[in-house]
Amino acid sequence: MKKAAKSLIGVTGSTGYLGGALVSALRAQSLNVVEFRRSPPDAESGALVRQLDLARPIESTSFEGLSCLVHAAWDLVETDRRRAWTVNVEGSKRLLESALAGGVERVIFVSSMSAYFGTKQDYGLMKLAVERAVLEAHQVVVRPGLVYGTQSGGMALTLEKLARLPIIPVFRGAHQFTLHVDDFLAAVSTLVSLKEVPSGVIGLANETPTAFRELMLALAAAAHRSPMTVEVPWRPLLGLLRTAEKIGVPLPVRSDSLLGLVRPASSVPGRELATELGLTFRPFTLAVDSEV
């Protein structure tokens, strides 16, 4: 897959944690970046911004002048399974089709390590469905692990908040493959700039899993806390969360997110391809966690 001699890089989800960090990183490299946002562009912002909503029709003209598009947008607010699938999966497929029709030569889809064959998590299943369309179009899929850094977002931010509790629940056998945000930015920047990138799935994470208990204690230590940990059976907890969701009780963690924590992927995919492309990912250690 060759990269065209055009100068614009597009990023969807630019108001989110990873998308926003990526926009800043690419612009720091003097690249011309077009942000795709759900809200109309602000004429006074001075940035290259175009409107895009996965829930609405997407015109191929929206991608005029782009050589590469990084698709990081995802609706995490919608809790209804059917509507979430319509917006995220069908919307992403429309975006892919329109982007390629509009002349974009490389699409990089930001998936998740929750997307693996055998997952029972709705989030992972939806990501897998989009992955299939991206790969059929001979484009690129990246699966970030649990992203952490000096300013965490997403699940890492939720876990940081839980790590401040005096007693932290942990789950037997649970682990995560971790990814420092700087390594994510370096990896995607590389995939954007290379002349050729093979179509495939590339896991963006250190290949050594971090036990959930170790992860939580490291996050607590970074916050100068010394909590106790209590092993909790996750199946009854999952049932309680699902019951609470049905009656509308606000929760700090969704049942679907808990499923992703306790039933993670068994390995990082695409390690040989990542090595071939020069992508490296630091291990998660207490020394590194001091940055979290």
C-alpha cells in the first residue's frame, strides 16, 4: 500500500483522548492535519477542521486532499446495543467506503486489544466487525493495549480513580497488555509517514502482560496511596452491574468494561509486523508508573 504525494492527514475523534493527542503529535512534526469532529468547525479556531458524524451520511468530498486517515472516533456514550452498533459499526463502514472513494490511500483504524476472536464483550465485537471491513479493503488495523501516561484517559483514567480507594477489588487471572501513550503516538506517526504499510492487524502493546493486581498497585503507588487489595469473584459482580444498568443506576464502570478487564486477549497480535516496521513498546514497571 503506497502513500500518495498529498499533504493532508485526517484524524477522526480529534476531541477524544487518543485522537486529540495524535493531532497534537502530528502537528508537532509539522504535518498538515485535518481534524474531523461531530460539531461544526469554528471559523475562529485557525485549525483545519471538518465536520463528520458517524450517525449521519458521510460524503466522499469530506476527504478531499487527504492521503491518510486515522479513524479513532467511537461513540462510547450510547448504551443501547443496537444503536451503538448502528452508529459505530455501520457508521465506520460508511466512513471507510467514503474515504476510499474520496481518494484516501491509507486508512488506519484504531481498534482495541478487546477485539479478538472469542471475545464476549460488546465493545470488542463491534471493533472486530469494523476490523473485518478495514482488512477486506486492504487497509491497516491497530489494536492499542491499555493506554496510560502522564494524562491518562479512557479505561486507564477509570482505573486510576479506583486505585485511590482504600480497598481495591482485584480479579484472579486478570491481566492487561499495556501501552504508554508516547509509544502509541510514535507508532501511529510511523504508520502515517511510511511509504508502504502492509494491510494487517498490528497490536500496539508490550508483549508481556501485567497482572491486574500489579497494575492497580502501581497506579496506587503513583498516586502516593497504599491500599489493600481484595480478590473479588467477577461473575457475581458482573451480574450486579448488569442489574444496576437495567434499572438506571449510574455506575463508575460498565458491565461490558468489566468483561473486558477480566477476559482480556491472550497475546498481542502482529508482533512480527510491528518489529519489521520498527515499532517498540516499553514494559509497564513501577519506575514507568511514576509518570502516570
